[in-house]
Amino acid sequence: MLIAGTKVEENSVGSGTFNCPAEGSKQPYHHVRLEKKATAFFVPVATMSELGEYVECQSCGATYEPAVLEYQTQEDLDTALAVAVLRLALEVVLADGRVTDDERQAVIDTANLYLDPPGLTLSGLSEMLATLQLQSAKTRSKSTASALAELGSALNMEGRRIFVRTAYCLAAADGEVADSEREVIVKTARRLGFSKSEAGGLVAALEVEAAGEVVWQITHESLADLEDSLAWADWAIKFSDSLKFTPEEIYGPDGKIGYWGLTWPTAEAMTSTLYNNMGGGVPAAVIDELVRLSAPK
């Protein structure tokens, strides 16, 4: 006579340390998967279905969804940011095959904004550079990419732009930005989620700024003036049911259209760029007004 049935079995998925929300600190955990098994004579013979997974803190016994393993404390984020900044700085200054004294000092000054005392020293930097110079550019690039990935979505759009600006300032520390350094900066912007055109535009804007040229640029002031303009009011009246965004929400640092941080040498150049994205629904009259308000003061 066959004795058949089912049972729920706990199977280990893994273990390690995690940030336990209940404890507020790093603790050991056990990751478990629940499976429904078919049995014969009380012995499991086949998996019928998976019932779910949970993570149990081995310190306090609290259980959580597996997503808790992705939880990062502020300390984790600070560490990830410091590592990413340092790896980026090293990749940038090594890109053209030579590291000047000015670039060394720029790396130290930049890294120590994010590192705890005593921070990075000249001797420590020299050791890092000696090791990294033995690696290929591709290997250094992968290291930076990995560090940026650790940050995940912790950086907002403005934070990502600051990262790109930091890379440019490091490259320009010796008075010039080599093509190889520019390539690293653009690649960094792409890794941070900017499109190819946005990345190129950000770097071009930084180059214009560094040259001290007069530029057209979207600012908080110009967006506030745009919201008070007749062009915006006319658009709001005509599309009151569908216009649900402010100028800041469209063109601001975290706006839906990624032109914040860019600069243009002429009104015509800015108009051309913004007209190319009229598919976003912004009327020509509003674009023309924004260009006018973004003129150099």
C-alpha cells in the first residue's frame, strides 16, 4: 500500500551579514526558501511548487522579504560614494598616460572630501598609481564601472551631474583635457544613466564654462520667470486638463527633459536643441520664452 502526501520543506538559499532593520546594525542572516514537496512513505520525492522565501536575522529572529538584503545604510552609501569617487579620479588622471603634480593634488583634494581622516596621502596615492599603471585601461574602466554600480540609484540627477563635473575638473587640473580623458568623462556620464547626446552635451557645457565663454543656460531663476510668463499662462489655459507639470518638473535638475546643466553659445543653438524635443509637447512659444529668459545676464 502506497502512503502518499505532501509536506512543506525549508531549504537554505544562503547566509551572510545584512543590515537588520530591527537591530539597526549589521547582523548574520539565513535566507530560506519554502517548497511544497510530494512524499511517498513520508519521504520527499518531488518538488510541487515554491511557496516563497524569507530572510531571518540570526540575532533577533525577525523575518523579512528577501529584498531586505538590498537595504543600504547611510554608512554603506558613504563608503560606496568614497570608493566610486576615488576610482573615478584615478581612472581620469591615468587616461592620458601621465600624471602631473597638479593632478595628484587634485585627486587628493577630491578624495579627501569623502574619506575619513587621515584620508588619502601623497605616498598612499603614489602606491595606488604605481599599481594601477600596471593594469590596462580596460581593467581600470571596469573597476570604476563596478564602483558606480554599487551606488545604484542613490544619486539623483543633480548628484550625477556633480560626478561628471568632478571628473572634468580632475582632468583639467593640469590645464588641459586630453581626448582620452574626455572619453573617460563621457563614459562616466553614460554609466550614470545619461544618454549619449546628454553625456556629450554635459561635457561640452563644462568645456564652454571652463573657457569662460558667454552662454545660454537654464537656471532656477529662468524657470521661475517662465512660470510667471504669458507664454506659460497661455499654455496652461489651453491645456488646463493635461498640463500637470511645472517648469522645474520639466526642465529642472530632476526634470523630465534632461537639459539641466547644459549650456549653449547662442540663442539659436539653444532653440535648435529644445525644438528637437518638441515631441515632449512643449509649445514653440514656451520654448522661445525660455530661451529668452536663459540669456546671459
